[in-house]
Amino acid sequence: MTILENISLKNYNTFGISVNAKRFIEINSVEELQKLLLKEKALFLLSGGSNMLLTKDIEKLVAHINIKGISIENEDENIVEVTVNAGENWHEFVLWCVNKNYGGIENLSLIPGKVGTCPIQNIGAYGVEVKDTITKVSAIEIKTRKITSFTNEECKFDYRNSIFKKETKDNYIIISVSFKLTKKHHVFHTSYGAIETELSLKKIITPNLKDISDAVIAIRKSKLPDPKELGNSGSFFKNPLINVKHFEKLQKSLPTIPSYKISENELKIPAGWLIEHAGLKGKRFGNCGIHEKQALVLVNYGNASGIEILNLAKKIQKIILETYEIVLEIEVNIVE
Ligand code: EPU
């Protein structure tokens, strides 16, 4: 365990923001993490860096969680329970499952990041959320260095939310996540329009897990920028909820506004649509901008600072508020 000094974090965050870590340590095992916590509790935890916007150098010791390993906990002929250590790459784990014919997370193909952070924001795409398969999240309590675990219910999962973003924020370090996956009788989620279109283009009538994964990969590649080519952090904002009265008022002047019913009184509106129809899609502001194919994604054209991107986000929030009276909530973690 070596502490390095003045390390650039540009390659450790998918936005590609150039800030430095004053001190940086790579953590490869739970034992290393427990040992480190004996000496130092004020850590800045870095995982895949795919859901954060860094706006300044990091003063705290940056701990890069790289604990690897996948193990099978239980299995019978229908179900397998797999425990995956926090430092495993999410998409590689999805492909590992698809190759083994373990079903449940194929719709979550190509999401950047590592397994340890997937429960924090309850990653979701194309009709599936990771909460649908998680059985257990194991974590170290920073104060006591004890390993504890959270059941699915205890994680209090919600849309892009969990207990790890709220009550227990900064108290635990996730070390592994367990998933319950199907070996037979897979439940396919193909109702998301673009998946059906993609499958029918390939004339696939009875898809397998790989067909779904391939379809999702193709859809994501067509809309979402590859962080290796254009820095970004996926959806920058959450899709907002509004009440029926508000929606009906908006519909009078915007008859094509899309919506998804959430409850009797609430509707979810795609923020990407709101941003596009406010005339912002594809617009560039200095070193950053709004992606030309998906208006919910902010992009770094190369040399943007975190502050520039944050200022753009605030500008978008202001325009959306003035245009639709809707508050857009930032989904990405802002490190200020
Ligand atoms: N839309 C537009 N213009 C745009 C973008 C979207 O009009 O530029 C409208 C379209 O009507 C489209 C609808 O928004 O039908 C939904 O768009 P899309 O399917 O791209 O999904 P999204 O609501 O914009 C959410 C997630 C994504 C996830 C997709 C697919 C959030 C914040 N984002 O985006 O997650 O991949 O659904 O399930 O919920 C992420 O969190 O980083 C992320 C990429």
C-alpha cells in the first residue's frame, strides 16, 4: 500500500476533468482497506468515476477501490446467487453473466462504472433497475471498521436513489454486492420501444440474453457518447416528476410533451425532451456543451473545468425553470 502524491485524476473520471489528488492510494483488498482506516478515516472514495463532476483538487486522501473477485454463493437448477467485489467493472460483469446464461442484468449492458457503486444510485436502463436483482450489499462501517450487510429492503432503493445517497452517506464503504440471477425461465424486458425495434431489425423473434445485451449496446452506442472519446457522465439530471395539474397546463402549449404515469397524481417527464425543446440540444458553450444525440448528457469537449460544466448545468436549470416551471435535479455527484 503506497501513498502516491500529486496524481492527476483526469483518467479516473469519465468527464475527463483535470484535477489533482494531493495523495492517492490504490486499495486491492478488504484487509488493506481496514488497515488504512486504522490510520485515516477522512477518505475521498473513488470507484469508476462515472457519476461525479470534480470541480477542484482533492485535499483528502483519495482511495481508489480496486477490490476484485466474483464468487458463486448458492445455486440450484433455476437460480444462482453471485457475489461481486466492488472493484469489478460493471459491464464486464454483465458480459460474464450473459456468457454464462445468467439472466437479470442484460438490459444494464454498457453502463460505465464499477460494481461497488451500482447500488448507490440504483443504476437503471431500458426498463430494468439494478435493485431488481440485488440481494445483499456488504460494506465496511468507516467508524468501526466492521463489515456489515444490507438486505435489498434495507437499501431503500428508489429511482436513482438508495440509503447510500441519504441516511448512510459517508458512513460506509461498499465492498461487494450480491445478485440473484436466473439460469432458466429468464424474464426478458423488451417492452422498451428501442429494444423491440433493434430486435426486429435483426429479425429476432425469440431473443436470448446475448440478443438483448447486444440490442442495448447498439442503442446506447447510437445515443450516448463514449467517455473515452467525449467526456461525460451519462444523464446529468434526473427525469422530473410533476403533478397532473401542472402537466395539463403545459400540454396546452406543448401538445407533444411525453410523460409516464407514476401515480394517480404524478407524471414523470423526460428531461432530455424538455432540454431539447428549450432549443439547447447540441449547443456548445466554450469547452462543454449539450450532447447532440441525447440532451440529458453534458459533454466535455476536451479542456472543460468542472466549474464550467457546473455553470452550464445551472444555466440549463434556470432556462428549464423559466420555460416550464420545472425544477431539474442534478443526478451526478458534484464534488465542490
Ligand atoms: N428525449 C428527447 N430528446 C432527447 C432525449 C430524450 O426528446 O435529447 C425524449 C424522447 O421522447 C425519448 C424520451 O425522452 O423517448 C426518453 O429518452 P431515453 O430513452 O433516451 O431515456 P432518458 O429518460 O433520457 C433514462 C435514463 C438513462 C437510461 C435511459 C434508458 C435517467 C436520468 N436516465 O434516460 O440512464 O439509459 O433512460 O432507459 O433516468 C444515466 O442514468 O446515466 C442514463 C444514461
